[in-house]
Amino acid sequence: MKDEIKTIGVLTSGGDAPGMNAAIRSVVRTAVYYGFKVKGIMRGYAGLLSEEIIDMDGASVSECINRGGTILYTARCYDFLHENGQKAGAETLKKHGIDALVIIGGDGSFRGAERLAAQGAKVMGIPGTIDLDIGCTDYTIGFDTSVNTVMEAVDKIRDTSTSHERCSIVEVMGRKAGYIALWAGIACGAEEILLPENYNGDEREIVDGLIKARKKGKKHFIIINAEGVGHSTSMARRIEAATGIETRATILGYMQRGGSPSCMDRVYASAMGAKAVELLKEGVYNRLIVYKDGRFGDVDIEEGMKAQKTLSEDLLRLSSGLIR
């Protein structure tokens, strides 16, 4: 079983996340340590289909652990959504002698990995997404750095809100998942946290809360708004008109994806990369690497993709209790 895999490929797919380079580095260096050959696939599944494949060794990943983004680049690949693209991807792996492929990315990337596995490829998934929305794992590469980036930005915005006695609506990433908004909102002492999972659209409730707090003497306010709720600029105009409180919107955007990864993202990404290679060394594949209940482990890719994730009830209660 152990002799089946001699060459390991690695790619990053979907949205970039701080710590992806640490995972790539760990996959490459662990693989080299165990005597595997390593090939890097540039630009995700798009690069797989266009055969943008390079040889990698320990020197290929020197001085990248502290860098944000991904040295292998990433891209969307709509051709890979179709069976013909998936078959072509599996054939490319065979053509280049890649016996197993490590995919670093989010749920869309893992769906691609699942389809490759259905075509007979050996795959291993490592969760890399700032959204923390992979159901089978408590940790995803990039979330820690991203939420700290948001926290630091909001702390700066609060200084201006305080000086001008205004309300600031800060829109953060999270189209379907409110983890960044929830964590940042608690960490920054936000007066309101709007989450796609539970926001009821009642702006009147927000307005009444702000007016009540202003009457009690509060001079400035922070509202954290997840991207999935959105419309921060128009919301700011409506809140200002309804409350008489100067209100401004700030959309943080792609700064949340960038920056040097935190210590946690470097160490955990490294552990996940090594775990992926060690499993392949034992002849285990078609798994997702996870961090669950304080331990690094793995789950079957099909089972892992079925897992659903909900916001922590403890953190939701905490946020409700701390607001205003």
C-alpha cells in the first residue's frame, strides 16, 4: 500500500487565505523528508486542466511561511464543475505521474476533490478559508489572521467614531457565514452584530437601540455587518435619517484576505500539511484533514462534506449579553 504513492501534487484553490503558504511548505518538506517527489499545480484546478505543473523541493518553499496569499496562485475554474473537466483533471494527474493530490481550499475546492476521487484519483483536502465554514472542522486556515485584521481595523475606526460622536457600520466578509462578524463584534465591543444566519432585517430595532443608548449618554457606536447582510452604505443613510446620529459605512473588503499569517495560522497549517502527507505515506487517501476537539485528525471526504456547521450558541449568547 505504501509503495503505491511515489509522487504527491499540491494545489491551492478558491479564495486565498493567510497560512496557505505554511501548508504548502509543510506538504512539500514533509513529502521530501519521506522520500516522495512533489509537483506543484499552479492556479488551482484551472492550472491542472492547462497542465501548469512544476517540480518542487525544499528550496521551492523557502521563506514563504510568513507570506500571505499563496505562492502557487489560485483561480476559479468553471470547467471543473462539469464531468468532462473532472475527467480531464484526473487524466492530467496520470499523465504527469501524480499519484495523490493535496488540495488546500474551502468547500468548493473540496467538492472538486470529491469529484476527482470519483474519477479514481487519490486526494487529500486541507481546509483553507477565512470564513471558518467547513462543517467537519473547528479550525480553517486563515480565519485567525483574518479576524485579527478586522479587529485591528475596527479599533482604528472606533477612534474616529469617538472623535466625531458618530455611528460606524463596518462590513466584513462572510457571504453565508457570520463567524468573522461574530468574533470581531465580540472582540471589538460592537453595539450591534448583524449575521446572515439570524438577521431578521428589522432596522427599526437597531434604530430604537441607538436612540435609547444616545439618551443614556453614549456618544459613539460600532455596528459589525456581515457581507451576507450587506447594503451597509444605504443602511448608514437610513440609520442617520432615523436617529439624527452621523453614520458612516466602511467596507473592509479584500484586506481581510491578506497580510502575514498569525502564529496560529502558521503552526496549525503546518500541522495539517504534515498530517496530510503522513496519511498518504500510510496509504490512506480521500480524506479531509480536520481540527476537532483540540486534536488534528481526518475524516472521509464524503462524510466530511455532509457535515453542517452552525454558529456557536455560547458565543451568540455572549454577544447578546455584552451588547449595549
